[in-house]
Amino acid sequence: MAQRNWKEDFKKFIKFGVTGGINTLVDFLVYTLLVTFCSANLYLAQTAGYACGTLNSYIINRSWTFRSRERFFSRELVRFVAANLITLAISFVAMYFLQQWFPSLNRIVLKLPVVCITTVVNFLLSRLWVFREKID
């Protein structure tokens, strides 16, 4: 069995975090603009923001974080889209319950715990399934 290179794992984790931060900013910016200035439906704004962050995520993670050698349009892309649809569905569920439990919570503030939940889910799906990273 090959020895785990923890230094490389840590570098990958940092890269994923930086990429995730950028994706989250893109997502949050689109969501906030739609909710604040367009009075968009909460779930429509979430979908649009998440889609923009997801596209950014795939481009950066495949080329920089995980250094994928797959073609852009590949099974990897299909897995990536599926993983992000799963994550988006989880975000809807989290938003729904947060709205039920905290009905007076500001719609912008509501998104913060959702981002925390979806970040963990998305990292695990990306590392273990989309980009086929194996943990020894």
C-alpha cells in the first residue's frame, strides 16, 4: 500500500479552500444581488447563485486543485454536475428548515449556515467521487 503524502493532501485542501472561498463569493454575490435588488424568490436566487459558483468551481478545481487530466466534457463533468445537484438539493432543505425554525431571520444571514453545510458535502463528493481522490 502506498504511503499517504500528507503534505500534498494539505496543499490540495488549501487550494480547495481558496477555490471554495472564491466560489462562495460568486454564489453569495449573485444571490444577494437577486434577493436585494430584484426581489427574487429565495430558491430562484439560490439556484442562480449556486450555478454561477458551481461553474467557477469546476473550472478552477479541475485545473488547479485536482489537476484533472480528463477532457472538459467527460464523465467527470457529469459526476460534478450530479454532485452539485445533490448539494443544491441539500441547500434547499437546509434553507427550508432554517426558515421554519427562524422565520424572522434575514434572508442574507440565512444563507451563511447553508454555505457551511454545503461546503462540507461538496468537498467530500468532489474528493471521493468527482475527481476520484482516494483516502488511505
